[in-house]
Amino acid sequence: MNLRGLWTLTWVELKIFLREPLGALGTIVIPVLVFVLLGRGVGKRLDPSELATSGFLHVGLPVLASLLIAISSVLSLATIVSIYREGGILKRLRATPLRPTTILTAHVLVKLLLTATTLCVMVLAGKRYYPVGVHVPVFNFTLALIISTWSILSIGFLIASTVPTARFAQPVGAIILYPMVAVSGLFVPLESLPPAMRALGRITPLTYAVSLLGGIWKGDPWSAHWTDVAALVLTFVVCTAISAKVFRWE
Amino acid sequence: MLRHLVSTVKDAVESDAADMSTRPVIQVSGIRKTYSSTVAVDEVSFEVIDGEIFGLIGPNGAGKTTTMECIEGLRRPDHGTISVLGLDPFRQVYELQPRIGIQLQQAQLQKRIKVWEALSLWASLYGKKSEDGELLLKQLGLAEKRNTWFMDLSGGQKQRLFIALALINDPALVFLDELTTGLDPQSRRVIWDLVRGIRERGKTVFLTTHLMEEAERLCDRVAIMERGRIIDIDTPARLVTRHCPERTVIIGLDDPSAEETFRKVPQVEEVTRSDLGFTIRGRGEDLVSDLIRCISENRMRVTNFRTIIPNLEDVFLKVTGHSIRD
């Protein structure tokens, strides 16, 4: 793979993204703010003994917050790619020595970097609202989130490849991704879902992301979640392969 | 035997020298490109010679951009062959790219990319130094816009930036697709001077335009394209001579008897009188000088002398049967 220009392009795209009116605010500040406010509002009303047993606040909330960060990255990627296509920017970039994969990789890297940054800020801010003594494996969790985001980004690419215009990218993406969260087992365990929804949940990549993120947050070893990782990698491979076939540059 | 050998060598040297001045940098032969049921480019063949400004002219939808994008390696023709600087633009696109500069029709950059960032990105892609970009900015009059976002540039400034990006790798061949479309006449003139400047640097320019005035003022040779086909190729002047030999001369003269004198001038076909003088129609390059001679030999007191010479727009009307604006 010829990656000439990858770092320059990634750096330029990162700067451009942060110049967007909602760039840094939307991806970093707002998720962290929501998380902190939620933690404050819910956390204060619970006494420490309740906290230990409250599965959702303990594991679910961080996982949900991380998932929302990932999904917002994916929607933003799908939108940017379709805007770039509509404006002829992709075509202009392709008429340079940049390889097509380099152009797309730069965008993925920007999104992963922002996801990881948001997460780190969130964990630091959240430490105040979580009981002392909870050892969150920040590094492993970040890695798990990057793997999950990478995988879901490939769904974003598939959306960007198929939507007719940029205006559709955001709503189509939201319609596909948010219901996935509902059947992912995050709010209601898969086992308690009706059979049809359970089956849907089993084939949804977000289910595996939730399982991976929740497990790593609780301190599970990676070996306990290899099926989750495998499912996410499979999603990435399949979506990327389809995108490569149907992707339009103009 | 020896003399024969010497003369062969001499011939070879001479033909080499001849090749140098008319060396084709683009050779297109028999290309065709269809989109589902529409034939965009239909059996097109032509050559572009080293160091010239070559224009592909025709109305919107004639197939100019498709032809250009096939040559740039961005599209693959259904059949036919293309050679650009000796390379196959589709198969050897990565070898070709460092040697050509491209400006695309209606292209955009990222809204919030700064002028200098775009140039420095492009410079790094072609392995050039950022200083090369700064120099181009100065030459194209964009130096004080270097920190401006792309979205805040005017149409003319955007086009100048695209020219800078097309020149950053010091290419031997530059493609300009509808470069001045949408620009006001003043910005257009600035761009024309820049394009002439590209030729002065010894580069070849291949451009498309639907503005006949642009083609006439800028191009060394033009190819007239319509409905996917090339109708004729030559210098603008020769195209006019070939397709529109008609000349009209308006002479201000208050002397009814001159009518008969004018009629005797060779190549004059029609003389009509009006209040202010005569309108004389004829054909051929010599008509104007013959009329001037006639006026001076007969010591006519002429108060006005105006020639109406056809231009590329008339040529287009003649060869296609309709105006380019239709």
C-alpha cells in the first residue's frame, strides 16, 4: 500500500474538521458534558452500596456513552464522504498521486483519533463521579472502542457509498445505527428479548461491540471476548469489500 | 555506398529535428465512450503537439470533458487508444500523474482548507518543497490570500488556486477544463494571461471551452467537437478561412457612381447602397486589399471603412448548422 501523503492529508483533514462550527464542540465537548451531567444527576441520588449493584450506571452508561461517540463519528464520516463526493472534492483528490485508499484511510484516522480523545476526556471527567476503587482499564477500553469504531466506520462507508446525496447520509445512518443499539443487549439482555429481536440482535455488529466494551470495562481479559473481536473484524471485512465494489467517486 | 550511408544518416538527423518541433505529446486514436445508451465520445482521433495551446471547443454536452478525462486517465474509453507523453493514461496512471497538471471542471476543495495548506498538501504529494507553492502563490497573485479558507475565495481566486495546484509539480502538460466558465470578463482576461504564461514556460496546454472568444484568443489550434465527434481541427484563422471565406466591407462614400466601380473588383459578389455609403460582400482573403487599392486608384473620398470578418462563432454555426449558444 502506497501511503504517500497520508500523514499530511490526515493532519489537514483534522484541522479542517476542528474548524467546522460544530467540529470540536459536537464531537468532544457535548458528549463529555452530557456524560458528566448524567453522572451528576443520577450518581448523586445513589448511595455507594446501590452503585455497586446498579449494573447500568456501573457498566451500561460508560458503554452507551462510548457507543454514542462511535456512532456520531460514523454519521459524521458518512456525511463528510458524501459531501466531498457531491462537491467534486473526492474527484479532485483522486486526480493526484494520492491512492484512493489513502484518502479514505485519512478520514478513518481522523475519526478514530477524535473518538479516542473524547473517550479519554470523558473518563478523566467521569472519575469524579464514580466510586473510588473502580479500576477502569483505560488503555484496553480505548483499544476496544477503537476496534469497535473502526468496524462501525465500515458500515458508515457502506452508507456513504450508497446514499444518493449528502442530505441522506445522516438520516439513513441514524435509521440504521440507532435501532441496532436497542437490540444490542445494552438496555435489556439479549436473552429477555422476543425471539425475533434476539435473532436480529445476534446478527447486529453493535451487539458484539457492546459485549466487548462492557466486558473490557469490567476488567475481563481479551481472551474472553475473541468472538466479539472476530465478529467486528468480519463486519469490517464484509462492509469494506462491498463498499469497494459500489463506492462512487463522483 | 558510403555516400548513400551518409545521406541516410543525414536524413535521419533531419527528420529527428523535424520531429522535435512537431512531437505529439497526446495521441488519441479512435476512442469511444458510452454511458448506458448515450454515446458521449464517438470515434475521436487527434494529436496535441509539444508546446502548443490546444483547445477542444463545442457546446455543453458535446463530450469535451469526457474526452479530456479519458486522456487524464480518470475514465477508461470503451475502445480506442490514447498515448500521453508515451504512456497509457489508464494503465500507467501513477507514472503519468507526476508529469501532468490537472484542473477539473466544477471541482471544489474542502470548504475550510486554507490556500497555503492546499498548496503544501499538493507539494508533498508530488515530492516538492512548500517553497515552490509559495512562489506560485506570488506569481498567481494569491500571496495575500494564503491564510484564507477556500470557501471565502472569489470565483477567479478559486480558479487561480486550481491553476497553482495544476502547476505545482512543474508538469510538461497541463489540462484545463472550462477554466473561465462563470467568471466575469476581467477575471477571464487575467486567467488568459496566466495560460499564455504557462505556454511561455515551454509547457503544453490542453483546454476545453465553450467560449469561442476564449478559443480564438488563446489557442494555437482548436478542435471543434459536437455530439461526441470532432468536426474539424486547425488554427482558428485557417478554420475561418476554410469555412467562412465571406468578407463584408462597409464603405462610407457619398458618390452613387462608385457602385459600378466596386462591382468590377474581383471577388465582389454583392454591392448594396444605403444612406451612408455601400455594403460590399464578397469572399476570399484578397477582397479587402483589392477594395483598398480600388479606392486609392480612383481617389475616392471615403469617410468610413469597416470590415466584418467572420470568427470561430460563425465557423461553428456553419459546420454544425446551429449556434453554440443553442
